[in-house]
Amino acid sequence: MKFVTSLVLCLFVLGCSSQSTHHQHYAAASVQPHIDYLKSFPSQYVQPRNVEVWLPRQYFLNPQASFPVLYMHDGQNLFNQKSSNFGVAWEVDDIAQQLMDKGEIAPAIIVGIWSTPKRRMEYFPERAAQYFSTQDAELIAQLKQHLGEGKTTDYLADEYLNFIVKELKPYIDSHYRSEPDRDNTLIAGSSMGGLISIYALAEYPEVFGSAAGVSTHWPLFFNNDRMGPAEKLRDYLRTALPMAGQHRVYFDFGTATLDQYYEIHQRQVDTIMVDKGFTRGRDWVTKKFPGAEHNEQAWQARVPDILKFLLPIK
């Protein structure tokens, strides 16, 4: 009788334990990620723009925990196809949440910084222009005119980074449970957004621990007919990019549409990475995606690769 009573008690306890675990799992699944919309975030450096702050499910399930922060450019294209410039979003929020729930990446806050009509000059590595020859500068002036921005358009990348580092990041760190240190402050973008991400790492190596250049627009133009400015951009990287040891860098490129011009540049940047002491597969990767085009669909497909590199489980 004592044995039967113990068995019944054991089954009862196990049953309760199983039911409790199921309830906790259900409760966890019912907690949804959330986006805070910061409309027209003000700045003394650049024109106001929208900022979206995505908080994963884990942010609410672990109210005592703090989280890395990934800053991403062209924020209107990240989460919602309705706000995306081309009707397709990266779906970073959905993909990130799935990877976090599976334990494949570390939970993190993702900040989407919308771009403005001044995007190209805000994302153009400003100090690289100091390396331009007179001919290079004339080519860039022609490019500005072609884009309808006018020859007198100023470079704005330094101001844009001031906005992120001196205004937006302090706001995020004071209003959300972030890990504000370098190792937990990440930055990423595509095309010109890739350029400004690498520029951010070079200009603020004490702030950003990792950067991702997705289909980085190394040519600066729309083909490889004029290579001078791109070569001077690499001269800047040879000087300004930090030596390996405290940073991690992700690069990738496709082979179709605009991406078809990138490989010749990326291979030379890879040489710079080696010279700086980075080790492929450890603190740096460059990935080639044959057939991939220069668009949101292609970048959406690569989001898992990008996030797994930037947010590894430690």
C-alpha cells in the first residue's frame, strides 16, 4: 500500500511538473516581440528621421537581463514591407526571433535607423575623400550631379555617425536594458549602408565591436569604369581600420545586377583584412552568394548568416 501510495504520489508530481512545464512554454510562446516607433528622432547633427526599436520576446521574458544592440541602416526596409522602399522587407524581426527561440543566436535589441533623401552623402565615408586626387574629386562631383544632389552637396557621414554615437546610442542605453560596451554594440547595413558600417568601425573602434557590410558598395559608382575613388577608399581603410584583436567583421556579395561589380573590390579589401591580422572564419568572414542580386530579397535570404556571425551564442 505504501508502495502504491508512493507511486500515485510520484505520478501526480510528475504530471504536475509536466503540466507546469507545458504552461510555462505556452506562456513564453504567448509573449510577443515589440517594436517601439520613435518618430522624427531629433538631432543637432543631421535631419530628424524615424527610428524603430525592435525588442525580442526574450526582452520581456527576462526582465532582469540586458541585451546587445544591433544598429542597422535603411531601417524602413528591415521590418515592414509597407514602409520598405521597394515593397519587400528584410524581415529581420521575424527571422531574428526564430533564431533566438531556437537558441541559434544571442537575444538582442535591433535598432532600425531610417534613411533620408540625403542617404548617399550620409553613408559616404567622409574621411576617405581626403585621399582623393583632383581627378577623383571631380568624378565624385559628377556623380553627385548625376544623382541630382548638386555639386555643392556636403559629405555628411561624420555628422551621421555623431548622431548615432552621441545622440541615438545614449538614448537607447538610457531607455532600454542594453549592454552598452563595445563587444555588445554592433552595426550593419547593405550597399552604401555597408560602407557606413565599416566606416563606423574605423572611426569609432572603441564604440562598435562588430560590423557587417552586406553587398558593400565598394565601386562608389554604378560599374567599374572609374576605379580611382574606390582605390583611395581602400587607402583610407589601410590607415584607419583597426588591427585585429577586439573586433569582428562580416562581408558578403552576390554576383548579379549591381553586385556583379563587387568581387574585384572585395578581394582587395580581404587582403587588407589579412594585413590587419584578421583571421577568416574566426573574427572575419567574406561570403560569396552566386546568382544573388542587389536587392532586399537577396539580403533577406542572408539575414540568418549575418545574424549568426554578429550574435553568436557565447
